[in-house]
Amino acid sequence: MIPAGAIESVRATLDEIVRRSAEICRRTGRDAVQIMEVCGTHTMSFAASGLRGMLPDTVRLLSGPGCPVCVTTPGDVDRAVWFARQPGVTLVTFGDMMKVPGSAGSLSDARALGADVRMAYSPADALELARGDPQREFIFLGVGFETTAPLVAATVRAAAREGIRNFSVFPLFKLVPPALRAILARRDHHIDGFILPGHVSAIIGLDPYRFVADEFGVPGIIAGFEPFDLLEALPMLLRLCRQEKAAIDIQYTRGVPAGGNPAALRILKEFFLPAEAVWRAVGAIPDSGLAFRPEYDAFNAVRKFPGMPAHDPPEPKGCLCGAILMGRILPADCPLFGAACTPETAVGPCMVSSEGACAAAYKYGLTETSRWKKSRRRQEVAVRS
Amino acid sequence: MCLAIPGRIIERTGTMGRADFGGLVRAVALDLLPDAEVGDVVLIHAGFAIQTVDLSMEPEIAERLIAR
Amino acid sequence: MNEANGRILLAHGAGGRLTHELIESLFVRRFDNKPLAALDDSAELKLPDDCRIAFTTDGYVVKPIEFPGGDIGRIAVCGTVNDLAMLGARPLGLSVALILEEGLERETLNRIVDSMADAAKEAGVELVTGDTKVVERGAASGLYIVTSGVGMIPYGLSLSGRNARVGDAVLVSGTLGDHGITVMNAREGLGFEGDLRSDAAPLNGLVENMLSVHSSVRVLRDLTRGGLATALNEISRASGVLIEIEETAVPVRNSVLAGCQMLGLDPLYVANEGKLVAMVDETYASGVLRAMRDHPRGREAVRIGTVLKGEAGVVMRTPIGGARRLLMLDGDPLPRIC
Ligand code: SF4
């Protein structure tokens, strides 16, 4: 989707990235500008577009905690499986969650053992299932960030208005700005700038990120997901990095008004209260989740089906996802990466989700960067001759 | 972290509508965009319109995204 | 009239009167060929002297059993014909085993069997022998089909995934992902409307056209499960070559692309049932491409890349001038929203 003749402008942009990042490195005395792309979809776009491999060594991308699958704890997966096993219950989930392992298998395993687990593209489709089978209980697995939570709230509102009683939600929503605060609060982070998630921002707008610049002095750009979005966002961010005063700006203007989506924000407030949430491999972060307001207990699966197990099994041994999601190390730094841990034998959550930092690094061969660049040059010669 | 793609609203009845994604048509819920109108290009995430795409910002890019 | 009328019963598979009624009224009549009509225990096929045969088998369990553009019967015939065609073999005959779930509507079975007969006619192949079993309700979902096929490999022809050579052109016969997205939409109730249709089709005619252009075709692969990316990886490994393709050259229908983007799927990994990839001697590539476009199953054929020297692997050039490594599919792609 790059207009004809755009390769020239891609080169010019890359030149600018090389120049500006080198300049920043000279000033800071570090080997690379470290940029965290918070959102897993950005991780994927950087890799799938080939842009990641085109960036100079002076730009290092770190994958942040922006993959709802990666940050769902094994305990929460166990609880989802527990709901799915309740008699007369169908658990409906986005396909994303099917294969995430809990301590005793994934939802996909539970389905193989007879639990009724179904996939849906939209929470509205889950409600439709409930409408069609009033004798069964349908529980929707509410994972996601600010982008997804309002849709689930709107679905609950529809259920309430229609008086549908066999539909509820197991809420596991997470919020992005509190996670950024948790990352920044560790003074040992080395993040020079953020590429901020475009679709979360389509809902929340720009204001909730201001503290990133104002309190921590780190700039950020809200970016879109097309290759040309990223090509525009990187120089914008590097320009901000050079400024005296840190700031947050929007590259993805076509989809993100500064004020976000007021109707979505209203419905979030109407149904949910901020609550502490436990992020897989990271830990508890205050006010980083959403709990149903008590008036909506009837739609809260946790209230409706008492007895949910509280146990939280430990993280898999040797997995360094936490440090990766916090931007402190890269996937290839994990000794299990690519050896004991591959997408087919995933040890940690970052390898399970197709958006996870480790899965993306594995899939796109990011371990082999230097060797890769050399063999590419050879290929180019081969094509020409 | 959240896949959303642009589509053009081709029908609206109450909070439900239908959107066209370059030849593929799907029902979309418009609860979160109460002012969306037929003809608007919106971002759809998990079956819900979450934001209006501002075509005036980068008309060429936006049109291309929709035409695919 | 009772409720069981018009449905498949266990007795339809028991070997008695009902079985015969089913075989004669349905299969023999619709598949209509001599070896089958003999109803012997095996079919007899005549082979020329000194002929090499290709032999293949496959099980079909697609769900739902009917979808836009095809059904389980059509892909059971086309899949086996295509497996033969990928070796350049002309199909001599197919066997068909049907495993029916008790309670299956007779009407549905009739439609599937008709569709098999149509696909066989289209491919110019006969369904020469078969078997039917009925299992209890719940032990299968609707019906499963197993087809095997025997084909004759033309004298001197040798097509294999091991044959790709440096410099070969990489051609695909048309748009990718149509079948996989269509079936996923139907199975998961995704609610997509529009022009989504499975591409299920026999490719032996197309292959004959291609093979008529000099002996320049080295590798053929049909792009079923795992899609283009997986097929290219198999070929690259078997031949020990690097395969490079251009992202902008890979044909994908707009609606299929939109569906993939919504579900977080990559069309390069989505299944097809009527598409192939070919590695062809560069010198004759444009001739082969023309021959492909002359056939209805290859109208949208294009060149997407080149076989290069290098470590085995598949690389895709992206529109911004970057490169992306394509690995084999791992696991079943699920629709996702993140
Ligand atoms: S490679 Fe596997 S074990 Fe290591 S951090 Fe990533 S997910 Fe965890």
C-alpha cells in the first residue's frame, strides 16, 4: 500500500532515521536509541513490513506489554477453564485466547476434553449465541485493553436492555497507561521513546499519556499500523527525542482525535471501575484493570458463578517474559529462546501469542540479524548477475 | 494489540449497520459512534465501529486503504 | 412416514438391502462408469506397457460440509485429482470411501454425491470403486470422505519438489486464500458477506496445458493446508535453494484480504483447493504463463518470484523495499482480534 515511487521517500526517511539516531547516540553516549513499541500489532507490523530489518543498529526496538494474551496470567487462564467446565455453561472467547496455557492446559485443551468453548469474532456474536439458546449460560471471556472493553460494555448494555439473563462476562481487561507508569517507575529502564498504540488511543485519545512526557521526560508518538505510518512515526519520535522538553504527539491523526472516543469512554465509566490487575510475568499494577460496578453483578461471571479458584500458579521456570515486556532485555537474550521455547513448544506467554515479542522474534528470524544482512547482500548480487 | 480496519458504512438502522471492506460486507455495531452516518469510513474492531476515519487528514491514503 | 425417512440409517451401511439400494440408486447411477457398474470387489484398470503410475490418498473432514463455491464432495475429488496432477499424472480412476453419520439427510447426501460426479466429470476422471459405512449419530460430523487415486505419469516426465533450480521462475495459478477464508467464515459464523467463494477445482487440465510448453516445468505443488508459504518452504528445503517472492506480486482478492486483516490471518498461510505454485525454467516462463492463462483455472496466473542460490529458506520482498522471512505454518491459524 505504498504509492508508486515511494521507495525513494522510504530511503530518504531511513537516511533521516540513521542521521537522527546517530546524533542522539553521540549525545547520550549509548550505542542505540531504545524505542518501545507498546503494542503487539506494532511489533508485527515492524517485522512483517521488513522495516525492522532496515533500521540502523542505532535504533533498537523493544516490545512492550501491549498484547492482552501475553499479559493474561496462568491463574486467569485456569479460571477461564474452570468457567468453561461448569455444567450448562458455554465459554465464548476471541480466538486469541484458545491456546494460552494455564497450569493445567489451555481452553483448547479443555474443549478437547469436552468443555463447551466457542470462538467469536465479536462480543455481539457471543450475545447472539445467548439469545439463541436461553437454556444455556454463556460466559464471554473479557480480555483486551481500552479498545476492546467498551465493546464488551456495549454488549452488556444490550443484554441488560433486552433482559437477557444467560449472558455474563469474566472481566480480565487491562489498561495501558498504568502499565507504562509501572515500566517508567523502575528507574533502570532504558527507554528513550514510545511508539504508542494507535487503536487504544482511538478510544482514550492523547491526554492519558501526558504523564509519560511530563513526569518521566520520555516522549511518545501515537502511531498507525501501516508501514508508511511507522515510517512517519519514527522520525517524528526521534525529533521529539532531541527536544529539550519531552512531548506526546499523534502520527495516526486519521484515526485518533486528541479527545479519543467520548461515547466509548462514557460507557467504560458507566460499567466499570478501575481496579488492580495482575499482569502476567510483570505482577500486580494498581488501577490497571477494570472491575464491573456492583450494579452490574448480574453480568459479572465472577459474581454469578461463585467458587472460582483463587490459586495463582507460578510462572514457568526460566522464562524471562517479564523482563522482556518491561523493555529490559530482548527475546534472544533468553536462554530458552529458540531452543526449549518455540511457537510449537512455547514455554512462556510471549511465545504463545502470535503477537508476543518472542513469537515475533522467532517467526521473523530476529535472532539472526547480522548474519541475515550479510546473506541478503549475497542474494542481491545473485539476482543481478 | 487491537486489530481494527477501515470500512465504509453502507447501511444504518439504530445502533446496527453494515460496512463494506473493499467487497467484503459485515454487520457492524455502531453503539460507540452514535453520530456515524452512511458513507462514513470507520475503524472496526471486533465487529464494533470504534472511531471515524478522518478522510480530510490524508485523503489519498485513507481512500487507498479502503479501496485496498 | 416417520422421521427416519429421508435420513441415513445404520442399516444403510450394514451390507444388506438398504446398502445395495444406496449403492445402486445413488453411486452407480450418478458416477456412471463401467468398472464401478460391474460392482466387483475391485475395479480393473487398463494400463499401457511400461507405464509409471502415481498413487495418492487423502481424507476429507471439512466442516461445514457445504460452503459457497463447493462442498466436501467436490474437494474430495479435486484434492485427489490435484495430488496426482502435481506429478503430472493423468488420473485413471479414483476410489471413494464415504463414512456417513447416522441421521444424515438423504437430500444432503444426494447433493454431495452429485457434486462429486460433477467434479469428476470436470476433471475427466471416473470414480471406479468405493465403499460406504454408517456410524452412529455423534461418531462423525455429517460425513467424511476418503478418496484415493491412480494416475499415469507421461513418459519421461519427472516433477518433484526436489527439482527447483537456481534461476527458475516461481508462478502461481491465481488468487490465494479464497477457500480458507470462505470455510472459516461459514464454520465460525463470522458473518462475512460478499464475493467469498471457495476455489475448489480440479487442476489437471491446467497442468496439461502447462506441460505442453516444452519440458520446462520442474516443480508443481498444490497450495492446500499451510498455503503458499508452507509449500514454498517444502520446495526450498527439498531442493536446497532460496526462494524469493515479491509481496506486491502475490495475488489476493480484496475481500479475502479484508477478511484476513480483520481476523489477523496472513493470506500466504491460508488454504486453497484449486491453486498451484510452479517452478519453471526461466527461459520458458512467459510461455508457461501464457498457457496457464489460456485455461479457465489459470486466468489470473502470475509470476511472483525467483529461485536463488543461498541457504534454504523463503524470503518475501516487501513493498517498502524490506525483506521478510517466511516460515512454515505452525499450528492452526485461529481468528483473532489482537
Ligand atoms: S523465549 Fe520463551 S521462555 Fe524465553 S522469555 Fe520468551 S516466552 Fe519466555
